[in-house]
Amino acid sequence: MKIVIIGTAFPLRGGIAHFNQLLASHLGEKHEVEIITFKRQYPKLFFPGKTQDEPSGEKPNIKITQLVDSINPLNWLKVGKTIRNLKPDLVIFKYWLPFFGPCFGTIAKYAKKNCSTKVLFIPDNVIPHEKHPCDISFTKYAFKYADYFIVQSDSVQKDLLCLFPHAKFRNTPHPVYEIFGKSIEKYDARKQLNVNAEKIILFFGYIRKYKGLHVLLDAMKIISHTETPPTLFVAGEFYDDEPAYKIQIKELNIESFVKIYSEYIPNERVNLFFSAADVVVLPYLSATQSGITQIAYNFDKPVIATNVGGLAEVVLDNKTGYIVEANNPEKLSAAIKKFYSEGLEKPFSDNVKIEKIKYSWDHFIESIEELVSR
């Protein structure tokens, strides 16, 4: 097949860019694939981060063209017509925010006018975590031009079928991220990070309210009273009010147990943080699935997560980690304390090595191929 992927990609940064590049790479083993990405993804006024560009600056070995302007309707028409003239068999949209609904929907509409191109959407969310009045209408507009969907959790499947009961879809788990290098010895990783803590738990990724870092900090207050409390690494750029978290840390008197790396972590340093950690914690208040889990599994790390969205589909309670009630620092702290007191890092890690086999890119690509061929 001739395939065009539309979405974030190099030189833009982030987990969705990494996903699209891995998808293109694995599809490219059997198909002709290129990515069309943004020349303007977000207006600077609305972007909460420091930069939208990938700091490592290493271009993947994939054809990537920057064409899409997310806020210019004339550009959407032009890109749609460009894709129409390319006559791909399949156009794949990675969808994560209704903000992109009008843009993606218009591109899909015009791309399909050659009567040979099919459209597949891979939605991270159908209904987003942080809701706005136009979310449903924007998403419906984009999805009405889709021929197929790949969903990656039961919660996304449920939301999709609420809007489109007759959607043609496959429910296929999010594959592991395999672009961050190999694991290194825990001692060496901690040495490179200049940390000599005996125990480390990791909160990784962009900090947004729905990800529940404030709940984890409350849990850390409870854990700080144990004999040898772990150190919490918070590694990621704040898309929320960073000073408010620092005030919370100070008021809870847990400064000595929390180390903040307030920056976007470039690809070549991601393995340091996961290799240094004993366990990854996802205290989310809401979720569909999480790419952080798939990074943790790539490094054979157990995960303690909340029972929201599709997290419990990936983190197997009392096997590859723990699933706890959301927005409950007491339950979260109890799970972390039990993880250490019962010495569960190795058995959970061994189970992760077995469980992650199902999260292969080969399986994900086969699902796309079977869905489209059907």
C-alpha cells in the first residue's frame, strides 16, 4: 500500500511524534510510507510549553514534509488536494485533540475526492481530558470522513461507539516505545543523574492537572514517615502551574524526598530516568491509555497506576504493578509502601517482560492491514 500519515513528527517533539515515526518505520517495512506534519502545530499564544521542537535534532530515516497549518482553512484545502493528487491507498490520522478536528476533517474530505483513498483514524481520545464546548462537534466533523479506526483501549472504544455506533474498528493495544535506547544499570543511571538515593519512584511526562501529581505529592507526605522513604523524581515540562506544586511540596515538608527535573526530557536521556527508577507511578485523575506505561514496559519497569480509562487493561494488578483508586493519596501511598516492603520490584519486572510481548509493533501493523483489507 501507499500510505500517508498525518500528524506530529520531527522536527516537532513529544510522544505523538515518536508514535507516528515508529508507526511509519514499521509500516515502511512492507509499504510505501511518508509523513506529512505541521509547519504550524499550535499558535504560540495557546501553546503551554517552552518550545514545540525536538531538542535532540536527529531526523529519523523517514520522508517527512512540513505542510499543515492547523489554523489556516485555505491551507487545509491545499494539503487535502496535495494528498488527493498523491493517490495514496490509505491516509492515517493520529488524533488526540478536538482542536485538530476541523483541520483533519477538511484534509480527509478533500484527500478522498480521488475515490481511491481510504482514511483511518487512531484516536488517543474521543472525549478529551480537558473539555471545551466544541469538542464533540469538532470530533464528529473529523470522524465522519473516516473509513476505519484503531482504538487502543476499551474506554476509547466505548466513546467512539457512542458517537459512531457503526464504526469499523479494531481494538489493538498501544505498542511499546522502543526509540529511547537500552536500559542501563540502575547504579550507573543514578550516578549520571547525580543522585544516590536508595529508592526512586518516577513520575514522567508533561505535567497537567488531570495527571494527578498533586495527589502523588500528598501520598509522598504519608510515605515520608516510613523508615526509608523513596525519592520521587518528577521529570517533565510543566503545562500546569509549577509554582503551585513547589508551594505544595514546601507546605508538606517533603522537599528532601522530591527531585524535580522541570524540562522536556530529550530522547537520549529518557533511558536514564527509567533505568534509575524502581517503579513508575501514574496517579492520573482521568485517562484513556498512557504512552508512559509503554515506555515503562520497554524498560521492564513495574507501574503503579490509578483505575481510570484503560490503564487497568495494561497494568495488571498485583502482577505487573498495582491499580489503585484515583484521587486517593492514602490508597496510593499504601500501594507504594507495599511494593517496597514486600520486595516486589523483581517479580513484577519479570512479569512485565512476559506481558509486554503482546504490545509489539508487528501486532499493531497486522491489525491495520487486516482492518483495511477486510
